[in-house]
Amino acid sequence: MRPVMIIGVGMTPFGKHLGAGVRKLSLAAIEEALKDAKINGSEISRIYFGNAVAGIMAQQESVRGQVALRGHALAHKELINIENACASGGSSFKLAWELVSSGTAEVALAVGVEQLNHEERWRPFNALRGSMDIGEIGEQKPGEMSANSILMDYYAEVARNFLKESDATVEDFARVAVKNRNHAMHNPLAHLRKPQTLEEVLSARSVVPPLTLPMCSPLTDGAAAILVASEAFARRIDADAVEIVTSQIASGAGGDPVGAASKKAYEAAALGPKDFDLIELHDAAAPAELLQYGEIGLCPRGEEGTLIRSGDTALGGRIPVNVSGGLMSRGHPLGATGCAQIVELVTQLRRRAGTRQVENARTGFAVNGGGFMDGSYITSVATILRRPQ
């Protein structure tokens, strides 16, 4: 496998963009990535198009990427649609990296996009059910309309078990929400940027005990795009490039796909959790971030509460986590989330993050989860990036 670089990234503002649609969001991110890389797109050999729920949200199945790019200059490029729950974007990026690293292509494009907000409020909640085993939870009955995300019922169960098995408290969940919102304040592309206090998070509307609304990721629309190229191509165009060290995937409901994917990435890169300058984790709910501290080896399992209280995972701390704001504040447009995590790492490693910049950042790590079954994510993508010497 040969060295592979990221030569361009693009991302829309994340938020509530009612009626924008997958096409408009995708093209905005793609055009920004092309502009960033200073190429016109003719060099791209293949596109991996990540999207999770357009089939339910917009009734667009089967050819989502081809429809999104219809009439665009890239419309006739090789395109493969990737649907892998909330890890659709991360999976698209991994495949783009593998294609270029194998020598099959010089340039590939990974796109992640989601339009979650809809005039029919129940529609995204119905769509989220598809990230679980329908045979277990049951099909929606004709005319049945979900009032909230069933995933939060399961995150709440995970949270209650986690409180029993670790040193964490409900206040620690709130600390995660406050920390990540403090980071999002400095991210102009984040969905939720208004600061919040520990007391405000704890006293907010209950979703499913012990989770309050600010402990849960919002319904977010957005897209992110990443241009991946060989090292030789990156040098030829004099790109402000970031190296892809590795990207690994693991699956296994009821197991530990986060830990498994992380271990594979560590072994491939000969690095460990203490070697990173910043980390982006899949905090779809506050307990998820804490749980992943132990799963990726950032601290011993059971001591996650101690870690969040120490301030080490806040900007300025020993190992900042989710300086983008994470899923809870940057937003979680399902299929776009994995690519958005990579965009944040690239922005940091290029030293372009402004007031949320991690000082002297050289190496970053991202974990993108997807689906939920038997008490854990069903799949996880772990990626390591590095600023070239």
C-alpha cells in the first residue's frame, strides 16, 4: 500500500435546512472540496457517496449519489453508493483511501450527506428505526408516527448500566454536553453554538431518564466531502495535504466494534491513544463519549468519569476530544458525520481552526459508529491522520 493524502475538504454549515435536499447539500460540500484542492474534478476516478436514510426521508433509493450529481460535471464518474447507518460517511472515506492506496486510482472523492429535517416531524424518527434490527423492534404499522428517536431509549439503557459499572455520574454526562458546546461556540459550521451550564443541562427536558435533551444529538442536515489522492499527485499540485495513516473498520453487535476498530488502527499505525493530539468520537448521546474513553484506551475502563472531571478532554487539556462540538453540538446528519469528523481533523492539522485550534496538533484520531444492536454500535470506523513533516 502506498502513502495517501487528503488534498481537499468541504463542508456545509450543519443545522436545520428544511427543504434543502441531498443534492443541494452534496454539491455545496463537493464544490468547496474542489476549490480547497484547487482542482476541477476531472482527475477524480471514483466517488463513494455515503447516505443513510434518504430512502425513507425522500423516497430516493438505489441511485442516491447519481441523482444528487445529475447534471454536474462529475455525473459520469464511477460512483458507488454506501449505506452503513451512521458510519456511512466514515465507510465511504475508508473505501476512498483503500482505492488510492492500492494504486487503482490517483484521486477519489468521499461524500457524506443527510437531510434529516422534514415537514413531517415523525419521518426522521421512523427512519432511525432502520439502524436497528426491525425483526426485534417490530415494523411500523401503517399510519404509525414516531414521536421521538427509539435510539435514545437504548442509549438511556446503556447510560443506566454504565452508571452501575463505572465511576461516572449523571453530572458527568452533563459535563460532556457542556464541554462539547463550549467547543462548538468556536465552530462556525456547528449546529448548536449557544453556551450552556451544567445546571441547564441537568434541568432540561427529560428525553429518557437519565438523558436530558442537551445530552442527545439534534436532528441535523448537512454534507461533507473529502478528496483523497496519492502522495505523488498531492506533491504535483502542491496541495496543503494531510496524510492518511490508516482507516480500519470492525463490526459485531453485542461486542466492542469501537475497541476492535481502534485496536486494528493502532496496530496498523504503530500508535496508541496517548500518541494523539486530538480525538473526534461518536457522541450521539453523552454517555457514548464517556463509554468510548474506555473502549479506545484513553483511560482504564470504569474511570471515564474521573477523566471528564479532570478537564483533560477539553480544549487546552492533555487530549482534547470533540473540539468540533461533536455530534451533540456540531450536529449529527447521520451519513455525513464520519466525513465531518475527518474535515475537523484536517482543519486542525492544517492549523486553520481559529480559536478552537489545538496547539501544535500533528496527529488526530476519529471514531465513527453506526447502527445499534445488543447494547453496542453494530459497526465502527477508526481513522488516524497525521500532519506531514
